[in-house]
Amino acid sequence: MTISTEISRLQAARNSIRAKLVELGMANNTDNIDKLAAAIAALINQGAVAVSVKEGETYTIPAGYHNGAGTVSGVAGGGNYNLQSKTVTPTKKQQSITADSGYFGLSDVVVASIPDAYQDVTSVTTAAGDVLTGKIFVAADGTVITGTMTNNGAVSKTLDVTTVSFTIPKGYHDGTGTVKLTVETKTVTPTKSVQTITPTSGKVLSSVKVEAIPAEYITTTDATAKATEILDGKTAYVAGTKVEGTMASNGAMNKTIDGITSTSASIPAGYTTGGTVSLTSDIEEALAAI
């Protein structure tokens, strides 16, 4: 047998003893087992008490245990022994039951059962903070107490990027409140500048869709041109860098060789739209005569 089972058994036995002693007017509903034991120890065993009374006399039945064999009888001589039968209901206070006027005594007293509204509350462990505010309960000592638990009703909260948590208040909640996020999706197109995508006020991003790089943007990682290889005044992108050309634009190149002052023609570095290098007419004629 476990300790908790043994304790429960002892508590049940205590409650049974206490109920009987309360019924006998020898104990209170809140007495512990020590007080109950003391009350039982003080019980006097009266055995069988036998007494005879005359009309007009009274006899006080001594407190204690009676074994049921005793008798109270009237002495011969006659008289009107009109006895009353009474029924009483248990109350929170001890009652003394006596016959009404016109009756010699009581023939019997019927004690009704404890009303349904009465309960043994000695096992109650609830405190004021365990009961909803405004509601009433009876504590283990029989006192009436009003609950103090806060009634929060329906508590609702929406979280966002600035309010990332919510402290649930202590107390009762009716179950209809909600703590939620309002989410949204966004779509952006890549740009030449870094973009920070933030949610709309009061919302949280669930996803961000990044569009493809626009068609006019081309990767230039495989370009190899240098500034000297690009015409002066023209620009190009090479490996992500903008390059301005330095190649000279020489236009049309026309040169002559006369054989006297010039025997060759120099073509300057740079771009030329074309042209000719020719001999003077006298050299042409001389060459033709050969």
C-alpha cells in the first residue's frame, strides 16, 4: 500500500468518526483527529440507566454512552403522559430539542439527513487566486471567500517586425483571443543599387520574389577590350567597369611618295577611315618607261 493510499484511508476514517461525533454534538466540522480522539476519550459509559419518575418530575439523562438496556418509567399513580414526536434538520449550530407546551415530553426525535447543500469541505485546497474574480467559494475552514483571479476575456495581439513577442497576462482567458502575424509577399526587380526590402507597416514578409535581371543588362565578365583598343570618345563596359576609349581617330589617311623628299609614308597609330598612299606622277612615268 502506498503512502498516499494509506493517508486517504486514514482521512476517510477520520471523516467518518468526525461526522458521527458532530451528529452527537461532541465535535465540530473542522476538528482534527487529535480533538476527535480527545472527545471520544471523554465519553462516559453510562451502561444501562434505569429510573422512575413521578408526574411533574423531570430527570436529566446523563451525558455519555447508553447501551440501550436502560429504562425511564412513570411511577404508578397515573397522570397524562402526552408525548410529542419531533423532526429536526441539522444546522451549523448544536440544537437542544425539547417538547412543546402541552406535552409531557418527547416520544422520539427524528433527525433528518444533512441537507444536500452541506458538504464536508475540509479537503478543499483552493485559494482566492484560483477562483475567477467575483465568484464565491467555501474554504476548508468553512469561511466564504470571493475569488481574485483576473478575468482577461479575449486577449488578441498582432505581432510585426517591431513587436516580435507578446507576454500573455496572468489570469483567465476565454479561449477566443488570438496572437497572430499578418504576412505579405513582395516582388522586386534588380537595380544597379543595393535594395533593402522591408515589410509594410504592421506586417511581416513571408517571401520576396526577385525578378530576373532586365534584358538590357548583360554580363561583361568575358570582355577583354582596353582603353587603347576603343575609339577615343566612345565608352564600353569591360568586366563590370566602364572604360572610355583613347584610340585616336585619324580620319582619312592620304599620303604621297616623291622619291626625292620622301621614300616612305608613316601611318600613325589609331583608327583611320581609309585613304591611299601613292607615288608622284613623275615617278610613275619613270617607272612606266622602264
